[in-house]
Amino acid sequence: MRLSIRALLLALTMLALPVRAADPANPVADTFNLAPPGTVQLQGWLGDKLGLCMNHRVWNQDPEKFIAFFRHHNDTDNWRGEYWGKWYTAAVLAYACQPSAERLAQLENVAREVVKTQDPDGYLGPYDLQHRLTCWDVWCRKYVLLGLIAAYDLTGDKTALESARRNADNMIAELNQKKMKLVEVAIVVLQGTADSSIIEPIALLYQRTGDKKYLDFARQIIDQWNAPFRWAPQGIHLLDDALAGKPPLRNHAYCIMSCFEGICELYRATGDRQYLEAAVRFGQSVRKYERMIDGSASNHELFFDGVRQQTEIIEQPQETCATVTWMKLCAQLLRLTGDPVWADEMEVSLYNAMGAAMTPGGEWFAYFTPLAGERVPGVIAHPDLTMSCCVASGPRGLLLTPRWAVMSAKDGPVVNLYAPGTATTKLADGSEIKIVQETDYPVGDRVKLTISPASKRRFTLHLRIPAWSQRTTLSVNGEPAPCDPGRYAKLDREWSPGDQVALTLDLRGRAVPAPSGAPQLAIMRGPILLALDNRLVPSIDKAVWLTPDAGGHVELKPRAVQPGWAWMTFEAPFQVRPSHFFGIYTTNLALCDFASAGNAWSETNLYRAWLPQPLYLSQAFPTNTWKLMHPDITRPVIPPHS
């Protein structure tokens, strides 16, 4: 089926403007709005990664395999039912990157096929009647709801919204009938965190329908956190502990962060400031206690005091689902607050943990991403589907990028991400502004932006100045402009077509000491974490020391010849200290960007980011780390797509 251009434009409008309930309590407008579909086109290294992910993972997936589980109800104790919702929400993001009538028709048809599987009583999920409200049933319904709501937002088809409502109503009614607490439905060790994350689609249903029963149900879940229940005799107190600034609960990182995505939606729906305060303070707590240097979190999928522990050998570090959910939560906080710290966070996660987790061809993702050792493809959790949770999740983090790269505020466009490409935004009066970026950042430090309103217009151009960029220069048409690190430079002026903005960022190497106080250092260059890779470093019997200058900076020189497998490589000086303080000399070692390190995805290609002081080169790289990540199985491989 082909759609008319008019239908395509209608769908673009629907996706660009989030649907609001007719009369929700105190709805909150975002400080920054996500870019409408198709308005931001990224090129260069990042654009290539997005293309690989879309073409080799998202559009190469047959969703019918996922829908079959809803049709036949043949799951009894598993989470296969999440896959359709994850795929669909990723596909909506892929469509937003490259809108077309054909893709829109495909997504519309897939949503219809899912709705057809709904039971007469409203249930839509992978479980039979006997196994509803057991194990992963609520978790799977969460992703079904997210997929259906995304379909409604994309197409405006109220059938999808009504299907989502019936599914949610069925769950609420069954919980009441059986006198069950939602937090007591699922896996004991997760203490209700997985099922609680259904707050997000429940809040979205309230936003889109104005039906207060969804708001009441979401608040009921929060009340359950504060009371004793079977899996948590003291309660889990997610909201209250966040407000108090406590470290995150030592439980499932991905699920808990997903709960706070729902808290953000509750704030957006109600205007209740405690929800925003809790979400912001939770995000700050993750940064303080759990977010590792490459922009991810978790061990064994759990929060575990990761900031302090990250220099050690971690068994199952940095689940890709956790990376994705951290980025999605940061995007929520950026939209709501306009605080550039959340864009800083997403940039680090994007270029490091996210970039490292995707296989070179874009067809698969890692389950875990260590800071030292080797890259290992994610296991195939369900061979009948050739799928796993992190492979389904990965595109949802990566393909979100164009939506937050260039956003809009009331007074003008907001540039959060510097990358070659174009963006088109609109002012309040409907007039368009085209922004063209010419740069090879973050390889180079210079960004040239050409700002072209349709005609002369006064507006404010917001440019994110990263907190790490302590020496930044900014000019408009050659005239210097003020800017401060960790803030937006706000250029309020009358703009003419073709005006030029020049930005130079501070890409000096920075030596980052281990937060635990361990004698280890890491090197950051702008948002990029650098790492040693055994393809670049000789295995010799020498100990070396990294010696930053008094300001903590490391001199980095781009290598004259770049290996084909690396995005960027640099030479850095290290000291060799043979005896006491005598005979000290400097030798150079090559480092590459973290996303390229270990990208042969083999047992023999080893890397490390944190550098012990001293670093003994012949023992620099831990081996066989795949056995820690995936014990009791053979080493996973990247599967051929089936």
C-alpha cells in the first residue's frame, strides 16, 4: 500500500508534536522540543553508524517472528514478548531519521497485525490465560503498550490507542480481581523494579486520554514502593530515596532507570514538581555513584557502586540495555530542564559505550561492554528468534541521536551535538531556519555553522559548550562572542541568511584519576575515551608511567598513518623509569578511540581504558574476559541474520 504525500505529511506532524490529553492535570511543556522527523540529517562517522544500524538491524528484522508469540500465546516463563515493542519503537526512530511513505505504510501495517492478536478480554501479550500475571508478563505488556502508543503517535490511528487502553485495563482489572500488588508479580530478585517500569506507558496513556484511572494506577505503584512487600520487607522507596539524594538501589540498573523515565512522564502529565525533582536527583545520583567513564553502568545488570569499582576487572559490565536507558533518561531530563549536563552525558555515552557495543556491520550488539579485555557479541537468548534483549535495545539508544542533536526552544534552535550535517528548525511564527554544520569533530576541534533563516529574523541560537571545554572560542561573522563551559552560549541577534558561526572546542587530552583513589588514570579527549589496543602497543618487558602536566593535560599527537580499523589514533608520551630517578626517558604509545578499541571482536584483540601506574606492557591486557561475561557456554559469535 502506498500513502499519499498528504498522509505522509500528516504522520510527520503527528510524530513531531506529542499527543496531549484533552484535559490532563497541569500539563507541562518541555523546555526543549525534540527535532521533528527528517529535519536532522547526520553525516560522517556518526551518520555511517546510524545507517548501518537502520539497514542491517532494524529494517532487516522480520517483526512477524515477534508477533507470532502474541498470536499463539506460547510463552510461559520468558521475556520474548518485549521484542516487538522494542523493535517497533526503534523502527519509529529509524523512520524519523529517514521518513518515507513506504516505511510509514510498513509500520502502520505491523501495528494493525499486532492489534489483531488481542484477546476478546483485552489481553495482548505472549502468555496464555494460565500464566498471566506471572514471571515476565507485565514486563512484556509494558513493551507492547509502548509499541502501540508509538504507533498511535506516528499514525494518529485511534485503533492502536484503544488497543493499548484495553490491554492496560485488562491488567489493572486482573490485579484488582486477584488482589495482587504489581510489585509482587515478577522475578523475586528484581524486587518489583521490572514491573514497576510500566509506569512509563501508563503515564503516556494518561497524557493521551485524560483518563484518571491511569494516573491513579501509576501513583498506586509508587505507593507500593514505600510499603513492605514480599520481595522487599522494607520497601524499595525509589522516589523518596531519589529525592533524598541517596545512591541508586543496588538492583537492576536498566529497570530502575526505566522507572524514572516513567516519573518524567508523570511530571510532564501532572506538573507535580516532586516528580521532576526526583528524576533530576536520581540522574545526578547515577552520575555520582554509578556512571562509568565511557557513559554506561551496571555489573551483572545491577547498580553496584560502579564509579568506584570501574577500574577493576568486572565480570559482566555495562549491559547495553543500561546504556540505552541511561541515554533515554538523559534525553527526558534534557527536554524537561534544558540543562546541558544531560546532553554532555548523552554525547559521552553515544561515542563510547554505545559506539563500542555495536558490531562493525551494525547487525548485532554486545550484551556487556568491559573497560578492559575483549569485545564479545551478545548471546542469542532465544535461538528461535535469533534475538536477545540488548540487540533489541541497542538501536533505541543510537537512533534517538538525531532527535536530540538539534532541538528547539521557545526563542530559537538548540544545537546539542556537533557533527557534519544539516538541520531545519522552525520559529514560533512558523518560519524555517536551516543550519549546516561543517566539521570533523570530535576528531578536529573546529565547527563551522551556517545559519540561514528564510529571511532576516531575530531569534536566539543556543550552542552547547561542553563542561570539559575550558578553552573555547566562539564568533559570529568574525566577531567574538562570549561562552562558558557547561552552559549554552545564547546568541540573541537578528540573523540573516548565510551568517557564519565559528566554534573551536578544547580537545586537549585530559588525564582522569580513578575515582576510587586507585593508582590508575584514563585519558579523555573531548567526549572521547581513549584506550590502548594490542594491535598498536608492543608487548615488551617495560613499565611505563603516564605523566600529565600540572594542569592534568596530556599531549596528544594524531598519528601520521591511521589504521583502517580505527576512527582516530594518537601518540601519547609515557615515561620509562629504569632505576630510582636515573635514566628516565620518554617513549610514545599509541591509543585509539574506545569505540574502535577491540573492534576485531576476537579473543586475540585486547584493549584497556584505565591505565595502572605503572603499566607493565607485557601484562597490560587481561585475557579470556569473555569467560567472565558468558560462563558455561562457548564464546558467542555474531550470528548470520535469519
